[in-house]
Amino acid sequence: MGKRILITGGAGFIGSHLADELLAAGYHVRVLDNLSPQVHGPDCRRPAFLAPETELMVGDVRDRRAVENALQGIDSVYHLAARVGVGQSMYQIRDYVDDNDLGTATLLQVLIDHPVERLVVASSMSIYGEGLYLDRRGHPVEDLERDLSQLQQGSWEVLDHAGRSLTPVPTPENKRAALSSIYALSKFVQERQCLLIGQAYGIPVVALRFFNVYGTRQALSNPYTGVLAIFASRLLNDHRPMIFEDGLQRRDFVHVSDVAQACRLAVEVPNLTGQVLNIGSGTSYPIRHIALRLAEILGKGELTPDITSRFRVGDIRHCFADILLAREVLGYRPQVNLEEGLVELAEWLADQVAYDRVEQASHELASRGLTL
């Protein structure tokens, strides 16, 4: 009989793909999810893409009773439940801290009395802030931020203290955290809570820092989800993708099936206690390139990106993954390249309906002075 797995937040984008991965490997999968309207729509029904073999328990991870019930008979836990969105986190502060920090604390409180073989927590590349850079002598540079006056002049690149240019390079796990949004702060707290309590109570914990995950089943009508889903919602409604700054900021886009593979390995590979691992593709692309290529694949190449030359508080310039450690300790090997992933995404999008709420979200940010 296969081991029993609980996925908090498992009815969503990443969680449902992880459920498929685990079911295919012979595990029994239970999901605890509150079916948030922002993600699942106002009906709050079981999503059609959630495998029928997956046991769904509708409940909130902040509810101790719901967590206790969900943990009955469980061997290992994936903690994916969280609010996502850098911009929204900067004005819905209480909601993000409540869901992400208190939800994690509630889960850990229950785990003290119901220990499991392993806890895998979904962390985020957002905790790095700016990625790692090299100066002109090839020395690593951290803890740099772009100041307001620089951004107001449309000078987007990160510079050293003397105003000299730097070269962005893959970001390793040992780069210091630089928390530039409430979302980033909450993900850092989730990660540290799990590692701290895991060590104190002998619960093996692995933290996976996801980079920009994309693929089918993303919540297309949620304007605070992943950038590719936001671009897709614009294009499906014949609107140009909206891009802040100049569109040359670089990100690491990792296919959701590769993330699911990494998650499965994180409960199967022995001796991982206390590990923190980047999960990305190991390749970076400018945001502008992604928008152009998705439009082309969807047959909407005339909808070129709307480069706003505006800045959103909490955004960073370049951050992409060094995945050497995940390769070494997990045996993680990304399988889906960007072109293949975009084609698959476009095929799925052909049957989807998306409500474009991007401009509404932009007005929310602008009205609070969170865009420049």
C-alpha cells in the first residue's frame, strides 16, 4: 500500500500537478484547500482538473480542527497553501500575513502532536530580492537596491555604490535574503518557521524555493498570479500584455511538471533534513521575449507588449536560479524547455475563458502610490 500524502493548497495550479505526479508514483493523496474565490472563482467548487482519485477536504489551513482532521493517517506533508502576489501583498498586508504566516504556524502547531516522516514547504525566489551580481572584477555583489530617484529617471539596471554596471548571474541558495515585499517576507517566514520547528521537534523539513512556475491550470482570471498567466489573460481578450519597466528584466521560467518532479523527489531522496533548494529551469529570459513568443504561438503576434516604463514597488530587476544543488542532492533534471512549455500552454488556452482584470489591478496599485 502506497504512503499517504497531504498537500495543503493542493487544489490549485502547482498542487494539482503534484497530486498527479504522486498518484502516478503509487501514493495516496489528500488535499486540504479552502477553494479561495480569487483562485477558483466564486462558485468554490472542486476543480475539474483535480484527479478523481485525490481526496479533497475543503477547509482552511488556519483552522486547527481542519488541519488535525486532514493529518489523520498521513505520512508526509507538502505545505503549498499561501496567498501569492507581490503587488497585492503591499496593500492586503493583514490577509497575506494571516494566511501565510498564521496558516503555517497552525500547521506546525498540529504537527508537533502529529509528526510526519517529512514536511516539504513551498518557498519562493522572491525572498532573494535582487539576484546575485558580479562586479567588473568578477566579485559577487549582494544587498544592492535601486533607489527611487534612479527609477524615476528610467534607469532600470542595478548599479554598484559608485554607479557602475553589474552583471546578473544565477542566484545560489546561500545568497542572503533581501525582502522587498510583504509576500516575500511572508514566504521567508513560512520557510524559517518550518525549518526551525522541524529541527526543534525532529520533523525532517525540506524547503523548495520555486522560481517562475508556469503551465496549464493557472488561474487566468487572477491578476496577481504568475506573469505568463497574466500575459495569457490579456492576449485571450485581445489586449496587449502589460510590462513594467523596459521588459528586459530577466526571470527563470520553470514548467509545473518539473516542479512536481522536484517535489516528489523531496520526499523520496533520503537525508535531506534542513535542505533549502532552488527549483527553476536553470535558464533565464527577458520578460519582453516571453510576451512576444506567447503572442506568436497564440496567433496574436500583432499584440506586441505594452512597455509601460513604470515601476511597481516590490519588483526586482533580475533573478534567476542556480540549480546545481538541486541537481546534486535531489537528482533533479528539468525536462521541459520553454518553447515546448509555451506550445503546451497555448494548446490548453484554446479552450479557456479568462477575465482580464489586469488594468483593474494596476489601478489598485496606482491609487495607493505603489506604481511610479
